[in-house]
Amino acid sequence: MNNPVTEKPINCIVSVDGQPLSATHQISAVQMVLHADQESVASITINESSQTTDQIHFPKQINPQANVEVALGDADHCTRVFSGELMALEAQVSSGVGTLVVLNALTDIDFPFENNPAQCFTYGESLLDFNGVVHFEDAPDENHDYPTEVELTVIGNASLTPNQRVNLKNCSQWFDGTYQVLTVSHRLENARWLTQLVVSR
């Protein structure tokens, strides 16, 4: 098995109504789930970095229904992966520790269908793990594969979107081939960014 792709330093930019969060707000976790056929959601957890105990700090630009954007990438390039409306604000405040703020945003994005495979993921290289199911109850004709659904995890990748097509390789005769992406989930936590896909054919 070859070594997985080397991870680059992660760059995450969160903007609210066009204004990036200030340096005093440290992004500790980002979770986004993009769906092909339903609303997409984002949850951004921010640590207020000051240790002030007599005042609760929130990003100044937070307003109801504010536009929340998230861009992910490396030091050389960031790609916007989410743009939606702020629907809820959570806060946890601990004396002497600071304020933990969670921004929850929602959007209904239409992702275009793509016929040509965008990327190929090879198990043991770019594909970290997968969990797949092949359905034998609906026997295909000789020109089609059995219906198959796979959950797979790769190193963080901002270029992946629902309705793309991707190829899987080295996943056995039952799972190799071309799939349509149904769901893309990005999770950034503890300086590690992983992307999980749900794909089907």
C-alpha cells in the first residue's frame, strides 16, 4: 500500500456579511454537509481567544439572517465551499475560559450535473477508507453494474461537490468504477480537514 497524500497546512476563512472574522476569534471546528437534493448546512465553532471574564465577546457583524461564507484550502489557494444564511447562534460561556460561539447556517444550492468524472480516488493512496453496499436484489442487464452506494473519506478537498462524477480504483471488482456524488461533508477540527462523500451508481 502506498503512503496517503501528504497533507498541506489548512487555511479556513469564515466571513459574515462579507467581513472575515477578526483575529480574536479562533475557528476551532467547521462542519458542512452539502446535499444534491436537499438543503445544505454549515456549523462553525469559534473560540473567543481573549481570557476576559467580565464581558462576553461575539463577532460584531453577527446579525439575524446574515450571509455566512466558508472558504477552505491551503496557503496558496482557497475555494468557497459554502454560502448561506445564518439561522441560529449558540454560545457557551465559561468564566476564565472565554466564549465558545457556534454559527449555524443553511442554504439551498443547486449543484450542476457533471457527466465526466472529476477525480479518481485510489484505495491506499488518495482514498483513506470506504464503506460500500452492493444491492443484488435488482439484477442489472449485462450493460450495467449492480446498484451500489459507498461512503468514502479523502483528505480535505474543496473542489468536490454533489452531482459530480468520481471514479474509484483498487476497491475490488465490486466497487471499482464511476459514481455520482450525492453528499459532500467537510469536517475541519484539530488542524485536520477530511472530506467524506456518499456516492452511488
